[in-house]
Amino acid sequence: MSRRISAQACSSYQSISKKTVKSMFEPNTRTRRWLDSLDEDQWSITSFDSISRVVCFDIFNTIGTPHHLSLTLPDMSSKSWS
């Protein structure tokens, strides 16, 4: 799922949308269900590296404190296209 990361791991920025990040995970996976459960204003993408496929983002708790996390997007070739 997600993991805590250091600030240096998220130093590059390329544009990617939340919708794209979500769509990279199969609908019935735990990660996709978790991402779908987040409100739009509850998380913010801070960086994306297309080579490593690492997306760094902040999740804000109820008092607005950010928690820094990252996800590695699955390979497009491993996604089942039906």
C-alpha cells in the first residue's frame, strides 16, 4: 500500500492527476479502495517520477496535519486490459 518516505525521495516533479494515480490500480485492490475512500481535499500530490513511477503525496488528518506517503505505480504491462 503506502509507505513513509524521506523528503529527498520526492524531489522531482512531473505532472500527474489524482484520477490517473487512482486508475493505475485495479478497482478491487486494497490500494484502489483506499484511494477511492479519500475525499478530494484530503490528499495532495507533491511529486511524481515517471522513471521510478513513484508518486509522493500528503494526506491531511482532521486537524490538517500532513502525513507524507508514497506509492509506486504498477507497470502498465501488468495491468489487465479488458
